[in-house]
Amino acid sequence: MPSISSRTDTFTESMIRKMTRISLDNNAINLSQGFPDFNPPKVLMDRLAEVAYEDYHQYAVTWGSQRLREALVKKHEHFSGMKLDADENVVVTCGSTEAMMCAMMTVCNIGDKVIVFSPFYENYGADAILTGADPIYIPLNPPNFTFDVDQLEAAFKQHPKAIIVCNPSNPSGKVFTLDELKIIADFAEKYDTFVITDEVYEHIVYEPNKHVYFASLPGMFERTITCNSLSKTYSITGWRLGYIFAPKEIIDVAKKVHDFLTVGAAHPLMETVVSALELGDDYYKDFLGVYQSKKNIFVNGLKDLGLDYNDPQGAYYVLVNTEEFGVKNDIKFCEWLAKEVGVGAVPGSSFFHEDVNNYIRFHFAKNDETLYEALNRLSTLKKKAALAKGKF
């Protein structure tokens, strides 16, 4: 038989999805894969019931229904101050996962280089490889996850086609400062590089941190491809609705790539989600308040348990340092954690390009009761880890 493609030879199974399976198999609380255990806004569920009996069961326009694209640009203008055209600057995708792949395939040729900050959401490296591009990894250094400016410029000097910026960042919860973004912008302009942003956590940013839309920086709209999703903001990760904002000449290509990747997103869901995009400012204020409360519950609980963690500036993830447990293999540790402690986490090594295995990632997008029960189970961690020393 002929050999199969070698482009995935370096891939492993998604560690996030693997840990979800292990959590389910062991009846562990799943704080690995970042999805809520609570409902989306009621207006969405009510509208979904109505749409089931309306005429939205066939293909929409490939790059997204007109009403959804118009609602997206209206919302984005409200929060960013940027004026976009619903016909020229938007492609609706099947989640931000497709948005990122579509962006990569739109701007990259085989052999191009792409800068990726590490730690990174595990798809980014795979996206580069599937596109045929070569990733250049730049470390974000704990505990504040800052980058070295000289090291970043050295990467830009290799003339990459693009840099990927996840802001707020998964898995670290880092929110890039305005000064940091300006440094990236200056290098992007100096070395003529595209900037691909992942801004899915735009509305989960904790005071005093502020989210800055990269494309809103002076001169950056022309070279920025903004990838985003409705999954996190409206608690609908299973709906798989994402989108890209970019200049017309980039969108014209992205439309073609998207068409041949997935044809289009689900028409009934596109129609339904318009109702959420029309919600007022109070929704986003309350939404952030909910996550601020969940963050307080979880990180204060970790502090009370004496665990070493980073305090996230945005998103809903926490990295916990496991050095005190003598962890040599963080995958084995997370498997043991799910089985013996009853809480699911993601091995940090799946996010770092560097040889780092002393972090695990939890998320706190769960009901308060779920978080309290997870903390209750984690209260046994130190005692059980002491007894199991050497097993991981």
C-alpha cells in the first residue's frame, strides 16, 4: 500500500480532548476542556426554538448570512471604534478553529515562516504545519509571560510571513499591554509581516487590564487578520460559529479558502445568534462580572490550598506549578489526577514548545457549585501526591 501523508507525523492527539475523555471515564470534574456547564443566554435558546420552524434550513451565503455579518460589524464597531463593511471585511467560519486555519492558508505559502508565542493554544503549531509553514517559537516567560524584545526581533529578521497573537492568551491568561502590542506592530511594519490575532476572550479581561484590538492600532488594519468566535462570549462552544475580520483584498482570498474548507457555517445557528449580538452593554458587564466571581472562587481556593498558580489577567484558565510534587511526566500526573483526585486538567507540556512539564492548566468556566466541589477534591491533592511520589 502507498504511504499516507507525513505532514502529521509530529502530531499527537489533542491533549485537551484526551483529558476530557479521561475525565469522563473516571467521573472526574472536567476542568481541562474549556466549556461551561451552564446555559447560554435565554434569548438565544428562545430564538433557537423559533428558528427551528422558520426558513433557515438550507445553505446560507457561503461566507455567512447577511444578517449575521451585519450584526458582527455593528457589535465590533461599538467595542473597537472600527468601521467595517459587512460585505467586504467579514467571513463567518465554522468556529475560530477554522478561522485560524483559513487565515493561515490565506496568507502563507509552503515554506513560509510564522512566529508563534509559547505557551500557545495547541492548534497553532498544527495549523502552521498543515499549511506547510515553519513555526518560529518565541517564549513568553513565566510568571508574567513577557517576551524578550531582542529575541522577538531576531525572529522577525527571519522575514516570517505572519505572527500569531492570542490576546487574551490561552493557556496563560496573559493580556498583552498596549506597549507590548506596539512593539509587535512596529516589527510587523518594519519587516512587512501579517499579524493573525485570536481574540476569542475579548470580553473576559479582568481589571485593571484592558483589551486592545490589534487591528485598531495605527496602520495595523491593513496587515491584520482578526480571528474570533461566538463560543466563549455567549457560552455556545458546541455551535461552532467563528469569523474573520480583515481588509477586502485578504477577505476575498479567505472567502475562497473557506468555501473549499467547509462551504459554510450552520444557517439556523447563524440566524439564531444574531439575537445575542443585539444584546446591550449590560450583558457584557454582567458577563464579565460572572467570570470575575468564578475567577475569585477558584484562584482564592487554590491559594487557600497552598498551590502555586499564576493569576490570570484574562480568559478563564489558570496554570498551576507542580514542581512541589516532583512531577517528571505531566501527562502521567494529569491522568493520575483525574483517577485519584477526581479533577481533570491539561498537561502544560502540550502548550509549550520548550521542554516544560511543571505546569498543568485548569479552567473555571463552570457553575460555582462545580468549582467548589473541584476545590474540595483538590484539598486531598498534597496528601495523595505525597503517597504517590515517584509514580509520575
